Amino acid sequence: MSDTPLFDRPADRVVEALSLRIAEAFAEVVRHDDEGADLAGAVTHHLAHLEAAMSHNEFLDIDLARKLARQCRRLLDWANGADLADDQRALARAAVRYFVLDDDGDSDADSILGLEDDEEVLVAVARELGCVEVLGA
């Protein structure tokens, strides 16, 4: 068992702030950090996947998808240049990895609400890291 108290780490505080269904999925993403992954490329690929999905899901909010992709890129750029602890930098990567998962709670491509959980995660992580302004509009 870890000596770190429950909800003392940044990821724990974000998980606690999320709705239960989203918290469980995000906690799983946090457990599997891949520091060397090309997350910017993954964001581009996922956005292209969502744009293609518009052909079979007319309700997909592509404007929200594009906004979230921009926010993910901004968060990555900020985290790479900011003076952050390793667990904080890993938290930023986890938020982006959550976005690039299609079936992270609700399918991003198939559900009418598929991107709302991604937005909730990005905002919660930005709040925890003290960089909400980095997300922009």
C-alpha cells in the first residue's frame, strides 16, 4: 500500500471531482501512462476519425470535437513547457489519452453525448493543474 494519503495526488483529486462513470474510466487511463506516446499525433488521428464518423452520426458535435482537440494540443504544449512535477505532467497526458479513446465512457463517434465526458475530464484536469486559461475558448 502506498504511503501517499488518498486524494493527495493530483490524479486522485481529479478522479474524486468527476462523475462516477467518468471517474472509473479516467482512473483506468491514469493507471497506464505512456510517457513516450505521440499524443499530438493521436489527437490528430482521433479528430480525423470523428470527422469521418459524421457520415453515419449526424448528431456528432464536430465543433466540440475540434474544440477539444485544440484544447488537448494546448494542454500538451503547456505541460511540456511548464515547471510541473512528474505526476502533474502525467495527469495532463492522461487527459489527452482519455480524449483519444473512442469508447471511454460513451463512444465519441457513436453517442450523441460521446464528447461531454472528454470535456469534463479536460476541464477537471486543467483546474487541478491551475491552467484553465490554457484551454481557451
